[in-house]
Amino acid sequence: MSEYNTNSEKVDQIHLINILSDSNLPVGGFVSSSGLESFISHSFLATAVSEAERIERLISFTRSSLLNYASLAIPFMNGLFTILKSVPELTVDSTLRLDRLYHAMCLNPVTRRSSLAQGSAMILLYTKAFSTADQTIIRHLKDRLQPTKRSIHLPIAYALVSGLLGLSRARAIDLHMFLYVRSILSAAVRLNLIGPYLSQRILFSSVRPMLDSVLNDLIDQQLSKADQVACGLRNDGENQAEDNDESDDLGPTSTWPLGDILAARHDLCHVRLFNS
């Protein structure tokens, strides 16, 4: 008997993952180093006494950067998947509120600029490449954004596109975080820090444990209750009996202030290959 699983839902999910993980996907990730170029320019690798230590510092940077990004982005991605359960008009309104909150919590202009550019590319990808999918929400969203001449941030756009295409919440978050790490290692190759084979070896041996460590703690992380109310994810007074419980009121966080500072200083680097 063939081992090929013809379960329709599972095959569709795998097919979507194959498409969205394509390195040729035109979403602008190749222009971002997620702060790695600034990290190198500020000599954080220059004092490594051996190649092994330099690679370990790169992996440590990747791990810290992933945790910092995931701690901010995942609550918003979870919020977007909650929003997608509402009617299109309310979905767009709540998505824009969510995006404004993310913009306020994104701590430096360089990261904001990169996130908006990639978010715009993600929305364009949906309209151009997935035109046979339902365009109602995206059309409403673009109409609302037209007067402002801007788009939405990458994690919001990624969750929106993934959800509209039918990718599950957990798989969308896992894939987005994997692609975030892969883009850092790709930037390391283009910065001549490592070679392509070593990049693949790190992806093979180090990245899955790194992702599991982060996602085990964060994959279900939500926005704080006040932010959920502000973004229309819950009613003011919903679950009042639980309002004294602060265990689920953590919300997005910044776990690596140094990384945010280095990312913000990217534009001060004399020679730049990336825009962030």
C-alpha cells in the first residue's frame, strides 16, 4: 500500500507550506538582515578567537533575535487568527487596530520600515499569485489603506495571508519563525560570514531545537486583555470572573534590548548591503 497520504486537508496544508517556504517568494526578505549587518559592523564578531567561536556567536545572535521577534510578533499573529473568525468588515477594522498597536510596540524605525515593506510585499503576493482565493477581505483592507499610502506590518500580513489561504495557526507561526531564522542565515552567507553549506548545516542541526524552545513557551501567547479589547478581539467586560488573573496578561515583550539598539543603528553603518 502506498505511504502517500491522500487526506485532503493534510495535503493542502503541506502544499501551502511548500509554496510559502519557497526562497524565491517575492516578499522582500532578501533585503533584511534582521540586525545582523549592524551586529557585525559594531564588531561583535571581531573578537572571536576562532572560527568555531565566531559560528557560535552567530548562532547565539540568531537565537536571541528569534526570541525577541517571536515575543513581539506571535501575540499579534494569534490575534489576527482570532480576528479572521469575524465578518469581513469587522476583520479589516480589527486588523488595522492590531497593526497600529504593532507599529507602536515596534521599538525602532529601521525595523518598522523593513516590516512595512515586507508586509506590503506579502499583500501584493496574495493579490497577484493567489488571485483565485477569496479577495474580499484584502480588497476591503486595501480600500481602507489607500488614503494613508502605507501597508501593514509583516507578522500581521503573514498571518492574514496564511489564514485566508487556510493554513492552520500553529503551522503558520512555526513556518514564519523558521523563515525568519532562515533569512538571518541567508544574510550571513551574503555577508560572507559563513558559506552556503555551513548555513544548511546550521539549519539542519541547530534550528529545530531553537524553534522548539521558543515556540513551546510562546506559540499560544496572546495580547494583554486591555489590548484585546482595544483591537476588538474581546468585549470590555468579557470573562470578568477571570479579570483578576494576571497569568495570561503578559502580552508582547522585548527580550533583547541590545538587539533592538543595534537594529536601530543600522542606518549609521558606513557600508550597508541590507536595508535593515
